[in-house]
Amino acid sequence: MQTLLHTANSRGHANHGWLNSYHTFSFAGYNNPQRVHFGVLRVLNDDIVAGGMGFGTHPHDNMEIISIPLSGTLEHKDNAGNHGIIRHGDVQVMSAGTGIAHSEKNHSQTEEVKFLQIWVFPNKRNVQPRYDQQTFEAADRRNKFQQVLSPNPDDAGVWIHQDAWFHLADFDAGFGAEYQVKKPGNGVYVFVLEGDATVAGQSLHRRDGFGVWDTASFSVKGDSNTRLLLMEVPMDLR
């Protein structure tokens, strides 16, 4: 087993007033050659957007983009005619493929929206752009791994063009479980949303990130009531 620790306070940070963003991997003005990606996981941004503000229309191509609101309400529009509102409990995906232009804005004029913006390199280039979102019940992740994303349109959660599986988990203090890696050669990047946990023997705290690979499974335990996002992705960029 190999591991990699990124503590919360080691992340890149940019505060633009309307946007307060923490970058786990190199992004925009944060350039760290040692932290460009974890396998095909390219971007993990922890964003807070002020009321009435947001990202204006901008283009993407050949990237799988996942948005997970943590609080507040996020509004999406794109040039393919999609328009969605997502809240805590929702997961949104956009396959940029051959090219798409979209905007992401705070749907509220007064309340902040907090969300994770995640980019994953696809395993197929120049696909037809697509958009999807689903709502997930909090009870289904209480002391269990709740699958919210996979490579299979017929499996639980949203899907993307990559052999990746994402799970959310809300563990009570003292509860533990074993995570089974879905595909040989994949690694898992664990991001602590709230609370404290021990993952593969490593003590983690709020907003710490921890990569685990070269193993078929590893242990996850809540040291306090904890909320986790586990992102299983191929480690090979080819």
C-alpha cells in the first residue's frame, strides 16, 4: 500500500472577494509541481461563492466535471440548453467532450453557496457533451459507503466516462468499515468534509486529503462524527 497526505492547511488558496477557493491540486494561480493530480483526478476545489455571484460563461472540453454542493444552492446553465439547480444532497456531472460552455452561479442573492468542483480526465475523448444530476438521501450514507458516481449508466448514482467510483459516507464516532477497491490499479483519494477519521492508519481532520493506492482494500473509521468523500480513480493517466 502506498499513501499520500495533503493536510487542509497545505492547500492552495485564493480569495477574490466574491470567491474564496482552496485548491488541493494546482489550479489557476496556484502552481505546485508536486501536486498536479492524483491519478486521473485533476482538480479538487473547495469553493465558497458569495450571494448573487458566480462563474460567468466559460468553455471546457475533454474533461469530466463534477459539482457537489455542501450548503446553499448552485445554478448551472450551458449552451446545450441545460439549466439546473443543485443543493446539498445533489451531485451534478458534465461531460465536456467535444466542447461546452457553461456558467455556475450562486442561485441565492444573499446566502453563500459552498461546493466542491472536481475535474477528472476522461477515458474517451471528444464524446458528445452531456449533463446530469441526481439527489441522494442522507440516510443511505449513515455508517455505509453511498455510491454517487460510477462508470456505468445502469449503476447507482450519476456516471462519467472514466473507471471511477465516488462514495459519500457519514460515520458515527467509533464506527469503522473496510473500503474495497472496485478495479485493480485504481487508487482512492479520501477527502474529509467534516469531523475526524482514521484511514489506513492515518489520522485525518476536517478538509484533509489522503491518497491510498497499490492495495485491494483499506480501513476507514470515524474518530468523531465524520463526513467523507471517497474518490476512486485510475492511477494510470494513459
